[in-house]
Amino acid sequence: MAYQILASLCTACGACEFECPNKAIRIKNDIYFVKPEKCTECVGHFDTPQCVAICPIEGACIQA
Amino acid sequence: MNQRVIALDSLLNTGVTKRKGCAASGCGGAADGPDDMAPEVWAKVRDHPCYSEGAHHYFARMHVAVAPACNIQCHYCNRKYDCANESRPGVVSERLTPEQAARKVLAVAAAVPQLSVLGVAGPGDALHDFTRTFETFTLVARTLPDLKLCLSTNGLALPDHVAAITALNIDHVTITINVVDPEVGTRIYPWIFFRNRRWTGLEASRILLERQMEGLERLVAAGVLVKVNSVMIPGVNDEHLKAVNAAVKQRGAFLHNIMPLISDPAHGTHFGLSGQRGPTPAELKELQDALAGGASLMRHCRQCRADAVGLLGEDRGQEFRLDQLSATTQTADPAPRLEYRAMVAEARADRRRAAKAAAVRLAPLADVLPRRVAVCTKGGGRINQHFGHAREFQVYEVDRTGVRFIGHRRADNYCGGGFGQDENLEAIIAALAGIDTVLAAKIGACPRSRLAEAGIAVIQTYAHEYIETSLSALFASGLAPQALAS
């Protein structure tokens, strides 16, 4: 159970990093990625995964 | 490179420091402010190129791109593409951490004594990830306390940060407000992210509007100067912007800046791809004229990039890319900037005297239709630019009631790459639609005759004169002798 970021679509705006309640989103060499072991899909925190809800690019944050 | 900045030497060469007819210490200071503005407001706006039309001739601003993330989606925005030749909001070449931004500001301040303002304007929303924005301001305020700080926001997160904004002495905030009717908003905002979920449709626009109005009211109550930006979208909110103007004026906005929608399929925005057009210069001016009695209208906006550096209308961002900053510590010495500001205060007082003299000259003239004239200027309120160097023109109207700045015409629109000189001249002629007279410091014979063919006269006789002085003389000279005699 984790989300992932498709680097080919991501604009690296970092909005998801700011919203993630688990600090599961990191950046390395200007590419954002989700640390799967930290991602809870926001279950227990919010109704919808925050990265999906804030991402300006449809389909860039998807379920792994 | 230096000739792109108006600078100390251009002021020195134009008689500003000759101090003819005034006691050495008699001008400058408070006397440089306009008659109809409270001194405390003048103190806030006089060095800010975006808030005071006069200031953009003299002062430079820089935006640092520390805020890439945004909490709403607008149909006119797409931050995916970056082209160094493009000038439009939301576009940026390099994203910075707060520490990198502070280094960059220090480097620019050391090289550009005209620098007076640091802004965070995106490329996303300055108040979404507010930690980066406020950390940047905190770092810069520590090393360069003489710079004014400003930010721009869509307003959604604004009510949460009013206290922080006042604590950091950010005395200028721009809110982009495109609608005061959520129904109209649904055609501009597909969604917002608020309180940990995404909202769409009418509800999204309603929340955004409520938050914008709350933020505006609370900033005004806290004594922060608020500029409202609106994007004019023909067929969507063009007529509606009159209601927006009334609403923001009533809530105490200091300035209202109506900007034309920039719409091009190549930018990849929803409006660009769906064929929504932007307004023509004539449509924009018509709306601005209809609103002349509302909140003070800003007519000199250049729709800067979120990492713009320099005077409005120029962008020196490429000179100050992170990889070009020297590793050595830059000086934070404010002396050159303070000296420059004192000189500008004096220059402005001088120009104000010239403008008053021009008004005196115009007042007794015949009451005929205003004349519209484009001028080439590098700043300082003078006709001091060669036509061939002009990438934009300032447009003025003159009649017996005075000389009025009415806007800019840009001839370098958005992607100059690939254009030859001839095409450029055609672009300039197109940009000057409706104008038959241009005042320039100088023009070559070839473009001059090409413009004459297009019905545009370029006059060089007012080279290096003040704009007001020149336009009043031009207006007087255009009148029939009997009208002059009256």
C-alpha cells in the first residue's frame, strides 16, 4: 500500500512534499519519489491521499 | 550590460544633479512625493516599481523563485514549461532554496544599486509552502534590511498568514482576484486544495473568494498595502472585472492591476489549448478607462516572470543564475543603494517641477481631443532611448488637462527567438496600432521611412527632454495658430 510519483509527468513543484503527513516524499537529483515504507496512502490521516489531491498533473501520483 | 540599467550615469548626464535654481539641500526628501498622497503611503510606495508608476523608471525589483508549489489550479497557468525568452508569470528557470535565494539577493544587491524590492511571486503560490517564503524573507531582512519585501498570492492561504506577514514587515501584498461571483469562477478555477482535500466546481470558487476577501480585509486593517491583480479573459470575466474593481476598492485595495490573459497553445495552459483568446490592447484600455474612477489602476505592469531581476521591462535574471554567483562573500553594504535613492528623490522633485510647468503651459490651450503619443525611454522620465533599442513603448495622452500615462506597448512579446530585424519592425508597427507619433532620442533613416509608410511619424527633436515637457510642446505645436492664441 503506497503511492508512487511518475517522474516523466512530475513537474517537481514539491506541493506533495509539503502536504504529505508522513514525510514520505523525498527529492533526489531534482526528482521526487515516495518512500514506500513510509506511505500509508493517508489512511487514518485524511479521506484522500494528499499527494493526489494537491498534484497539478493528473496521473502523476498513482497507486504503486 | 550597463546600458540596460538606467542608472547613475544616465541621471548624471541628464542634468539631474546640476541643481540649477534650487538650493543645494532644498530639494528631495519629502518634497518629491505627489501632492495627493499621504506621506506615510508615499514612503511605502516611492521605491517600489510595481506600486508606483514613477518608481519603475528608477528602481529594480527581483523575484526569487522559492515557491514552486501551488494550492489551486487556474486555467491560464501552466508551470511546466520554461523558456528563458519567455516573460510571463509562473515561469521560472531555476528553483531556489531559501539559502540559495538569500545568496542570490546579496549578489544582485551588490551589483545593482537600483535594487529596492525583493518579492516572492511563485512560480506557484508564495503562501502555500509558506515556510520557504518566510525563511527567505527572514534571511534577507537580516543581511539587507533596507530592501522592501513583498509577495503575491492567490489568497487561499492568506488569512492563515496575516500575522506572519506583518511580523516580517512585508508591507506590500498582491492578491490575484479574478472574480467576485463564484459562478464566473468556475470557468477559471477547475479546483483548489483546501483543508486537506480537493474542492471543485462552485464550492471551490466560493471558498477561494471568501478567503481572498477575508485576507484582503485583514491585510488592509493591518496597514499592509494591497494590490489586486486580475487577469482579463474576454468572454469570461471582462465585463465582470468592473464588479471586481468596485468590490476590492470598497475593501481598501490600494491598486488594481488588470492584466491581459496570455494565451498561447505552446504554453500548454487550458485556455491556450482550448483557444480562449486574450484581450487586444484596445479592449484592455477600454476596460481600464471604464474603471478610471475605481481603485487606482495600475497601467505599467509587465507581467514578470517569477524569477525576474532588474527594472520592470528588462530581465537580468540570466546574469545572476546560481551557477554564476561567485563563491566569495558579497558585501551587504547599503551605501550605494542609499546614495542612489537620495539621487532619485532629487531627480523626481526635478521632474515634478517640469511636469507642473508643462501643466501650466497646457491649461490655456484649446479644448480639443487628446493626442496619443508613444515614447522611447530608458527611465528618468525622459525621452532618452534610441528607437532601435526600444523593446517597449510608453504610451501617453496629452490634452489641455494634462499629460497622462496610459500604458505600455510591448514589441518583444514572449518569444523573440528566430525573428529577424524586419519581422521585428513589423511587430513594432503592429504593437503601435492606433498611434501615429513616436518620440525617440534617435532613429535610423531606414526604420524611420518604413514607419512613415505605415503612417507613424518618429520625432527626434525632443531628445533627452522630460516626457511632460516634450508632450506639452508637441501638443501646443500641433494646434492651429488661432487655438494657440486663445
